[in-house]
Amino acid sequence: MDWKSKSTRLTNPRKKANAFCVPTFLFTLPIFFKGWRKELTEADVYEPLSGHRARLLGEQLEQLWREEVEKCKKPKATPTLRNPLIRAFWFEGFVNGLILMVLEVIVKPLQCVLIGRLITVVSSVDNVGKQELYMYGVGVACCSLISSSLIHPYMLASHNLGLKLRIACISLVYRKILRLKLSAFEGMSSGKILTLVTNDSNRFYEIPLLMHYTWVAVLQIAVVGWFLYEEFGISSLIGVFFIISFVGLYFLLGTISKRLRSKILKKTDERVRVTKEIIYGIQVIKMYKWEGYFSNLVSECRRLEIRFTRISSYVKGMCASFQLFVQRTSVFATILAFVLLGNDITAAKAFQLVSFYAILRAPIVCFLPKAIHVIMESVIPLGRLSEFLRCDEIQNDSPAPSDGSGDAIILRNVFVQKASANLLSDMSATIGRNRLVVIVGPVGCGKTNLAHAILNEMSLSSGSLTVSGSVSYASQEPWIFTSSVRQNIIFDNTMDKERYDNVVKACALSRDLKLFPHHDQTIVGEHGASLSGGQKARIGLARAVYRNADIYILDDPLSAVDSRVGKSIFDNCFKSLLKDKTVLLITHQVQYLKAAGHIIVLNNGTVTAQGRFSDLVSQNVDFDKILCNGEGEMLAECEINPLRTRTARTESLVSKPVDVSNTTNEQATTGVITSSVYKTYFSAGSHWSTLCFMIALFVIAQVLASGSDYFIAYWVNMKQVQTSSISMPIDIFIYIYTTLILGVIVFGVAAMVTLHNLCMQSSTSLHNAMFTSVLGSPLKFFHLNHSGRILNRFSKDLQTVDEELPLMMHETALLGLVTSGALVLMATVNYLSLIPASIAIVMLYYLRKFYLATSRNLKRLEATTRSPVLGYVNATIQGLSTIRAFNAQQVVLNEFNYHQDLNSSASYMFISTSRAFGYWTDLSCNMYGISAIFLILIIGDNLGGNLGIILTQSLGLTGILQFVVRQYAEMENAMTSVERVLEYGALEQEKEDESITPPPNWPEHGEIVFDSISLRYSHDLLILNDINLVIKPREKVGIVGRTGAGKSSIINALFRLSEFSGSIAIDGIDTKTVPLSELRSKISIIPQQPTIFSGSVRNNLDPFREYSDDILWKTLENVELKDPVNDLPSGLNSIVTEGGANFSIGQRQLVCLARAMLRKNKILVLDEATANVDPKTDLLIQRNVRENFSDCTVLTIAHRLDTVIDSDKILVIDGGKVVEFDHPRVLLQDCDGVFYAMVNQTGRRNVCENGK
């Protein structure tokens, strides 16, 4: 998300093309020449055509959808997206259908009639003038040229319409996301939403091209049937019956395909959802060493997905195989019936029959099956999209503008219900203007729900809620998107340098920005992957504060920062910069209650007390009891003597983030698809012997197919020259012909099954290799690659490998052999036909080379420009409440439209160049076919069979040859997806320098020795600098330092999440010599951000089923989660929604505590584990740690000093170095010490009381 000015793009030449350049595709030449000269980059992508702009298409379809919803209210019908799509695009589709009808129903049958007349004239024993021969020959040639001039503009127009459908649907989905209620996401995984964008919307792309064949094919069968009946009488009905029976079979296979599509989509959704969760929770997964569990989880999803995909692939492959024998079977049936009825077959009749069935081949055999499958399969995505669009939306009630008078927020008897449970219950409160309001209460009491209700993110069941004035919001979990730090702060606002500097200073970000690699222009990764928790919290806060609003809702912004920074923010931001604003501060830190102008105490979703601090104290409100924490002592009046601090030292307690500037652009691979990619793909599926066997099956099938075609010519030629001495019984002809046809069917089907089975095995192996590689890659890989980019490989690229590539390979092999067979047949009949064939092949070779140089790059650009679209959808879902609080929906929509327009432009450039190549190739083939026809006419070969072979094969090549070359190019383009999958299958892996296997009880004592530890996240950023320290067995060590000082980097080194120099020894064993799985499984951690995965409660605690139910329940009881889990429908087997949305943050952290307790390791790490929980949960965690880990070594990273003051030792980190390391009492005796200064700023009395 970056609103900086976009570079101006070149105008698409199509926009200014004249009436000659458009049908001849000459407007594509500039991009072809540019692609020939150099590798194309994103800068070479044209600006989108006006008809492709996402804004216009999205607005149009959105308006029609609203009309559909209104129309369905009266009869109480269910609105469906089908009707708006038809209303929006019917006219373009209608015009395209007329063009196709003229081509298939008029031009092509006319050509068949002319072919019959030509062969009749040539075969005639009477002398015929050359003029008549040439007239028919010219007629046949003109029909071929007209066909090429109609089919390619039709295809481009259809692809253009399909592109519009895709753009409109994706834009509509994104617009819906911006209006969705947050509750809608609980019943819908983000993986499903991503599938709507990547797969479901893409399903409509081919419909405009194929849908007309469902009715044009019927007309064509009727027209062809009439002509055949005129020539063959009742015999023609046999062949037509065969054609119609195959159409019925297509519908049956289409129904099967539809059912399979529904099952595939369901399993794909599940796999993508799990993969997305893994990407977001990868750090926790690695530290828990849960890769094996998630690998099994994804493998099971993938196994079921590929099982249905395999059957679907066989279905599609069977339809593709029909190209080989449906036409030949129909010709065979007609000729057989005609002959058995006592008729003589002539060359004119035979090859007119062949030509008529040949024109049915493409519509009936190629396009009709695809049309049926696509239409049938589109029913499921259409239903899923319609269901998504019917989800509940937030109300568009914007806060009333503030006139500076009256109260800011008024709640009267507010109830918010969810599934019959009250989230907010009879809540009433009046929040005055321009005051600091602090909202407190135990975990799960409804603080965040109240914030969401004020933000209009929750619908009221009853009561009223009035908000007067504009609102700004900082969420509890900071939303950081991939862009610069500055852009994350100013968001959708314009740059005001003075205000920006004031906000940065007030939010304690000045020192951080100075030390960032590029200051505030430093790019941060998705979710702030390169930032510490405190830095993310402060940037999120700065974004809220930078917006000039009347009301600021700040959901626990201080929990992730240390005490000194927290006090600085409270004083400089809340009490100073926002002193004239209404501020709602949700917090657990009661030391700030005295400074509040109003306090609201919540419990169980209702207000239990409210007023000024002094009023609540006089009412005997016991804050200690409410929050269950000793921090109440901070509220006591006490004088703290001013203590001299060492400013230089304390202010330098900051570290630099990883510079992930290269996350903004995805590198597209360049050059030709190498043979190694094909070799790896096929070897992943089977042994080379299987590949050879498959090739043999294809070759045999084609030899038999070409043999059957030649046998017709041989038969009619024998009839033409038959004498009493040269004759053959008709039975022999029938037996041979029957054998050939049966052989074609058997070997064609066998080749199909072998190929598709091999492709499915390859796809399975490639996914497994990619998943294993990504899962085993270092943590920095996930910092440098945003989730959209990674998910693109696991969604669209894998879909191409799974579903598109096998069919492309099948058709390329099939039609490539058909082309070879046709050339061999023609050479057999007349070797002089090799002359124009050779010329055509040379022309096609250079055309192909010219085309591929550009198309490969365009296909890669289409893929790389798609990644930001997916990443933007992800980022929007994560920051939806913030976007809506800022009223920034239109701004993010404009940015999304920019990314989609870029992708759409790359897509159009690709399809227009593909069609240009097809048209120019057809022209070359037409020249070849015309030359071959006139060559045989000039030579004067009067054998009708020979001319029939030349005519039917050469004209057949006109359509097939360009399709073969283009399909090969398409296959190569699809192989870029294989290349991208292979790229992720060969990622750098975490180093395993294992040389020893530690004892089974290792570590037995828990001693940790850091020896000269230095750590970098990039070549020039030193995060840890020569760390040397010894942590004795069972020692409790508190690690403190300013946010970003490098505290968490010590833990990264301990878990070997990052490479470091020096050594870390645990019980005398260097961790670099211990297998990663062994090392990480022996260290327990309670992370700062509690991560819970979808699945059951049991799987979140014990994914490997290592503990009995009794142990699990006992552990849950110890962390006070037994009752909440027991109240769930299925106890331990109850479902946890994605991200643990049905658990509060405090409960999620307690689940993490339970995990650590179950593992019973000798080393426990608490990485700011209590940063985001209320004091009650904090106390519960601390008590469990003391009771259950008393004989363990405990490392506690904390910003609340009272949580570590009773530690055996305190480790103070400053700029990646050890500043102080000793017992807290010793450190507190050094008045010039850093720890002493930190304690002073927190509140000496409170900290010292805890230290006693």
C-alpha cells in the first residue's frame, strides 16, 4: 500500500490503431519488437485500455448487483451474480456470437461443398477446362482466408470480454471486502476469499470464448446433416448419430466435472487457508518445531485435492482424446453404412464427407466439451461469489460532524449480541468532548468490543450509540503493511512536515527513524516483519495520531512498549499533543488512571463503574481486585526523588530493522524455459521408461490414425482404377478399416491415461518439494517475501500446474503428431507438396521464435503483477477496521485498482500478442495450403483420392498448425509456473550442521553460555554485537532494554532462527552441532504475539498426540482455561476459528502457556509474553511460571519491569550489546546505571516493592 505518485505508462497502441491494423493485429508489432530486443519489465507494460479499468467495471457491476438485490427483495428470491453479469456484458457477447455463427454455419460448410465439386471435377473422365478447376480452387482458398480473418478477431474479442468479466468480479469482491462486517470473517476463511480472487473469478475468463459453441454447434450439426443427407441419404444419419451421442457424453462428463470442481475448490480452500496460516505463524511453528504436524496437515489436504483433480484430469483428457477418433469414427460409420447398403464410394463423396466432419471436429470435439465443462464448473464459483456478496455489510452511518459542542460519544442501553450471547450488555456511558477517557477491565470484559461498536464495526441489538465528530483508531494488534515507515504513518493523508515531526516525536519514534537504514523511507515487510513489537505498536499509534480527528480510539497501544517509552508516549502524546482531543485509551496499565479525565470500568460486557479517579476511589472501587495485579500500588501518592539519568545511554537502546526494500518488487525469471525444467518436471512424475512408453503410445495412435486417413484414399483410388485383374473383396476393406479405427481408440485412450497420470504425479511431487522447501527456509525468507507472493505460488501457479498444464501437454502432443502425420501423408501422395511445406515450416519457425521472445516475458509479467493484487487483498483484510475507521476505503480501492489495472494490462498484452501470432501463422498455413492445392492442379494428378488427401490435410493444417505452435507456446508459458514452483522448491534451507546427537535427557541442567555472539539480518546491519554471558542452571534472567534493542534477537540466536557468529552452548553442547529439530524441541517459549491455529483445541495444545486427555485437562485447569474450553460444544475437540478469533488475546496467551507447561523442558523463554494481556492474566502467567518452572532456566524478555524485578539476574541490552548483567539489587545500587534509570521512570516504589 503506497500512495506515492505512479510512473506514467505508455499508451497501448491498440487505442490508436486504424481499421486496417486492428483486424490484422499490426498494432502488436511495437511490443513484439521491444520483446525481441530486450527482456520486458514492468516498466514496459502499457496503461490499460479504458474498457479494462477496474474502477469503471467495478462500479458498473456493483450498481447492477445492488439492483439485483433490490429486485429480489420483493419476491424474496435469492440474488445471484449471474443476472448482473449478463446485463453488463450481453451485447458484446451477442456480437461475438454472430461472428462465430457466420464462420461456422456459412463459410465452412460452403468450403466443404466447393471441395466436393473440385474433387468431382478432377476425378471426372471428361476433359474439364482449367478455368473451372481454378475457380473452385480459388473459392476454397478464399473461404480459408475469410475463416482466418474471422476466427482470430472473434477470439480476441472473446478473451477481451473474459478479461472484463474477471476484472469486474475481482473488483466487486474487493469492494465487498471493504463493506463486510467483521463477524462475516468468522464463518469464512481468508483462504476462501483468496480463492475467490485467484480461482473463482478466473473461471469466467474462458466462458465468452466457448459459450457460443453450445448453440452454434447445434446449428452446424443441422446444416452439415442436411448437406450429408443430400449426398449419402439415410447412411449419413449414422455418422450424425455418432456425433450427437458424443455431445451427450460431453454433457455427462461435464456434470461429473462440475461435481469434481466443487470438491476440488473445497479442498483447495482448505489447503490455501492452512498454508496462509503457516506463513503468518511461521516463527512460532519453527520455535515449537511443529513443521511435521503442519506438513502432515497440508499433505492430507493436498492428497484429497489431488485425488479429485486426478479424476477431473482424466475427464478432460478423455474429451481431448476425442479429437483423435470422433471425426474418424463418424466417417467410418457413415462410409460403412453407405457401402453395406450397396452404394459405391467415390473420392468426391469420401473426401467431401471427411471435410464436412472435419469442420465439426473443432466445434464439436474441441470447443463444445470445453464449453460444457467450463459452464458446468462455473456454476460452483458463481454460487460461491454470490454467497460471498450476500454476506452482511456494515451500516454506512458515518459519525456526525462535530460542531465543538455537546458530548463526543453517548451510549444508551447498548446491547450487542452474537449467537444469543451478549457481547455488550445494557451499556450506558457519556463521554465528554476533549478529555482523556481510560477504559479498563479484565481480559474478555468487552473493551475491544466497545471500541468496535463505536467504530460501527458491530451492529447494535438494541439501544443507541451516537458519535459526534471524526474518528481515528489504533488497533490492539498493529496493522503494518508493506511500504515505507513514512507511508505507514501518514497512510491516506497528505504530508504535513510539521505535524509529522511532532507525531514522530510524541510517539517516541525519533531515535528509531534515525537508526533505520533509510530513516523513515525504510521499507518494512508485511505485518511489520522487520520491526520489533514495540516499533509496530508505535507506528500504528503514530498513524492514528497523525490523522487530525476529533476522537481517538487507542486500543492498548502501550502494552508492547517498555515503561520508559510508555511514560514518554503518555506524557508527550496523550497529555500534550492530544490534550484538546477526545481520547479513548484502552489499557491494563493502571498507573495512568490518575491522569484520566474519565474512567470506565468494564466487566462481562457491561459498565460496572465510571467517573473520575477520585470519585471511583471514594466509591471504594478496588482496582487491585478488578485487575488482579499489584500495580495498584502505583496509584498511591508518593514523592519520587529526581534521579539523574544517563540520557545518551538510555536513548540508544534501539535496534535497526531489517531493510526489506526488495520486498516491493518480485523478480521475474527471464529467458527460454530450459530443458532442465522439463526434465525435472517429468522426472518428478515417474521413471524415464514410463515417459518412453507414453511417447510410444502416442506415436502408435497417430500412425493408426494417419493410416486410416490414407486407407480411405487408397480405397477410393482402387475403386477409380479398378479392373478385373485388380480387385479386392469389400470385406477386406471393411476389416482393415475397422481394425485401424479400433486401434486409434484403444491407443489414444491409453496414451491419455498415461500422460495425465504422469502429470498428476509430477504435480504432487512438485507441490511437496515446494512446500517442504518453503517450510524449511530461514525466517528471513518470509521477511523478504510478502504473503501474497508466496500464496501466488501455492494458488494460481499450482492451479496452472495441476489443471492447465496436463491438458496443454496432451493437446500439444496430440496435435503435434496430427501435424506430422498430415505432412507425411501429403508427401506420400505427392512429394512435391514438401516444397511449400518446407517454406511454411521455415516461416513458422521464425514466427514462433519472434513470438516466444515476447510471450514468455509477458506471461511472467502477468504472474508477477498478480502477486501485489493478492498481497493487497491480504493486507486489506488484516487492516480492515483501521481502513474503515480512517474512512480510507476509497483511497485503498484506488490503490487496489492501480495494481489490478497493471495486471490486466499485462494480461491483455499477452492475449493480443497470442492472437496476432495465431493470425499470422494461419496466413502462412493458408499460403501453404493454397500452394499445395494449385500445385496438384497444375501437375494434373487425376486420382481423386490423392487430391482429397491434399485438400483435407492441407486445409486441416491451416487451423491445426498455428494451434500447435501457439499451444506449444502456451505450454511453455504455462511451464513458467513450473519454473516458479521449482524456484520455491530449491530455496536456501536452514543450516543443519549436526555432528552429534545429544543425550536423551539433554539438557539436564539448563546452563546457557553465549560466547562472542554477533548477529546480522543483512550485510551491513549488526543487531547483536559480541554478546558474552553465562546463565547458570535454573537461573531466572530478565532481559530488558528499550523497544528494538535486540532482546528478541538473542532468542532468535538461541533457537537458531537466524545465523550468527560465535557459539551458544547448552549444558556444554554447542547448539550448532545439535539437529534443529532436537534443539527447538528442547526449549519452550511463550511468544509475544499469541498464535493459535485453526483446528481443534487439542491440536493447538498437543498436535502430535503425546499426552492423555487427563494431562491436557489438568494443564488447562492450571491456566484457568478448563471452564472456557469445557463450555465449548465439543470440549478439547471444539473448533478454533482461523487466527483463534473465538478466543480473546489473553486466552490465546494462556494456550501458549499451556503448551509450554506440557513440554516440561529445562529452558523456558518468555518473549514479552504478558505485553498484550491484562494484569489478571499477567499475574496468572507469572504464578504458573514460578510454580511449574522453578527448577528450569527461565529467560524473560519484558518491558514491564515489575515482571522481572524478582529475577535472579537482569540483562540490560543496549544497541545489541550487554550493558549490565547482575542481580537487580546490585544494579539498583548504581545510580548511574541504565537499569536504575529505567526503574526510576517506571516508578521506584512499585518496582522495589516487587523486588523485596
